Amino acid sequence: MAVFSKSNVPRFSVDVYQNEYLPEGAGEVNAIVTVTATGGGTVGSAVSAPHLYSAGQGPSAAVAIMVDCSGSMDYPPTKMRNARDATAAAVDTLRDGVHFAVIGGTHVAKEVYPGGGGLAVADATTRAQAKQALRSLSAGGGTAIGTWLKLADRLLSSADVAIRHGILLTDGRNEHESPEDLKAALDACAGRFTCDARGVGTDWEVKEVTGIASALLGTADIVADPAGLAADFTHMMETAMGKEVADVSLRLWTPVDTTVRFVKQVAPTVEDLTGRRSEAGPRAGDYPLGSWGDESRDYHVCVEVPAANIGQEMLAARISLVIPQPDGSFQNLGAQGLVRAVWTDDMVASTSINPQVAHYTGQAELAQAIQQGMDLRKVGDLDGATAKLGRAVQLASASGNADTAKLLAKVVDVVDAATGTVRLKAKVEEADEMTLETRSTKTVRVKK
């Protein structure tokens, strides 16, 4: 295990879990990489960017809160009121000195506070002004989420800060712009700020909301009952205020003739990062990990190496962590992990699966089985849905993922969890269905 530490910056560490032994002729190497950040401040704060750090308060940050104000937010009328209250609660949670703005979203994006194309700086006065401005929020118009994100990006980029974060709330489908327009907006915003997305009620599209969070490296969730919005917004903002480092990337170096098969985040949620690689010099690529506070996440790295003879060994991959610098270079965070391959004729050594790798392979399959099962259920393939959701029940039970098991039990009647024998429920509440779908990628960590 390698550790990065400097005064006033978080300590980053990398742990690698794998079975490095391969039988003759084999070439697939799997490893679980645990990345952990502990400590306070912001990377480079005291060293290279003192203006991005305010002593005792954590790193400088900017937050844009995007609130759906489309016509459907009036049904029921309590929804808009709950959204205003939740936004007020989020504003109250802002740390003094944080830049912020509130955006009202319909088929166009409107600056609710502070206006004038800029950001306010949080203190007692601006928080009170923002909450006063929230009273003007009313429902009417359509939904074009790409316009909200583009305005958020414009506002957030106007501040010279370390952390840029968005919170987006919607209650409906993105009906007033094309999927291509939304994708273009997400592509333009990716890497510029992170964003948590929430769907309130049950009239929104799960894949839209989870797609926004995925593209912008944030979290997605359902708030089925609008009364739960204030608590959820407060929690989201507390988490955002706890972020200390932005734009961390996992740098993966592999030797000649080695192919990276995939890089996936596997805890706390499953997120495939393979397609997000940006080249970083000879045989190295960077995979974006977003913003970090005091936390730990797990990644599954799979590489294909050239087959070798018994007794040979090689370094299959080297993992490090980097953050970008203002001059376009990268600061290495000092934490490093090595993935090895050793060829052996010891059958016991070469056929045993590392417990971490086995656990997270199962968690990734669980997420996929739920998504496939729910899709099949929607198109009326009940046999296919039953088979996939049965497999999901089996995997959730075997891995101890109790939260997912509870959500599955609202969609299927479990006859035997161990064998995955289930029956689809004839009637399922829409909120239960959407909750299972939205939270399908949440995983449990392997028991160390």
C-alpha cells in the first residue's frame, strides 16, 4: 500500500486486492483497487493554489442549485412548496464564503438568485436574500434540462474556485429538447462540475436522471414523497461541503502488448469508466474519479496480458492518482498500487478467486440483472423478467446486499432467495419500481 500525505492536504492511499497467480496460457488479470482519502484541506492548496483555499473553512467552492419549475410541479401544489423549502434548506447548509446561485428550470433556464450572470457569496445576508427570492418560484412551462445545465456551467465557471458542484431536481421527462441536445449539454459540462440529480414524484424518467448523474460523476436518487426533499437536499449539500479535492483521476499504466479490458467503479455504486479514458503519455490513461472528501471507493481493473511460461512474472499495471494543475500539467498524489501476474502450475493457487474480485463481480452482475429485468418487465417479457430478477434476488442474498434485497421484494414474491426462485408481483407501486431501478447500481462493500 502506498500513501500520499502532506500537511494541509488529504492523505490518499491505494490498496490492491487480487490473485496474481495465473495458469499457463492464461492472460486475464483482475484486481480490486481501493482508493481512500483522509484528512482535510485541498490538494495543492498550501503549495500551488493558496487562493483556492480559505484557512479553517475547507477549499473554495461554488454550487448551483437547479430547481424544476415546469407546469407539472403544480400537481400536487405541495410539490413546488416542498421544492422551495428544500432549496432553502440547502442554502442554509452552505458554508460561509461558498459561491452559489439558484436556477429556475423550465423550457428555458432562469437566474433566480443572485441574477446578473454571477454568483453570490454565502453569508447571513445573501442566504436570507436567496430564501426571499425563492418565494417567487412558481410552476409553469416545459422541461429542457440541457439549458439548466449550460446556465449552471456558465455561472459556476465565473468563480475561481477549487470545487464546482450542481444539484438538480426534476419531476418530469425532458420533453422540450431532443435527447441529442441533452447529451451535448452533458458532454460540454463533463469534467467542469459534478452534479447530483434527483427525481421527485414518479413522473420522471429514471434513465434520464441517472444518466445526468453518471455523466457528471454525481449521485442519483428518487424522492418519491416530496415531503422528503428538505432532508435529502440538506444531506446532499452537507456532502458537497465536505468535498476537499476536485478532478482526481486514476492513472493506469500498462506495459507493451497489454490491453485494458475495463475500469469500473464498483463501490459505493457501479459506474463503468472504461469509455472515459483520456490518454496520458505512452501506455498510460486517466480515468476521472470526480471530487473527493473523506471517503473510500473501490474500482475493478481488468487487463489482458500476453500469455507466458510457468515461473514467469510481470507487472501487469501500475495505478497512481493525479490532479490537473493550472499550467496543464498533473500533480501526482503519491499513492501507488501495483497489479502483478505470475504464471504457475500450482492449480490451487491459479484457480482460487480473490474474495474482493468475486464479491464485486457479483455486485456488477446484480446491477445489470436488475436493469435488464426491469426493462424486460416493461416490454411484457415476463419470463425473461422473472429469470433476471430471480438471479438478482439470488445475488443480493448471497452478497448480503440487504437494501437491494428489500427493494426487490417489493417487485417480486421471493419463493427461495438462495436459488433465485421468484414470482413477479401482479401489482407493483410505481414508486417501488422506480426506486429499485434508480438504486440498482448501489453496492455493498466486501467484508474485509
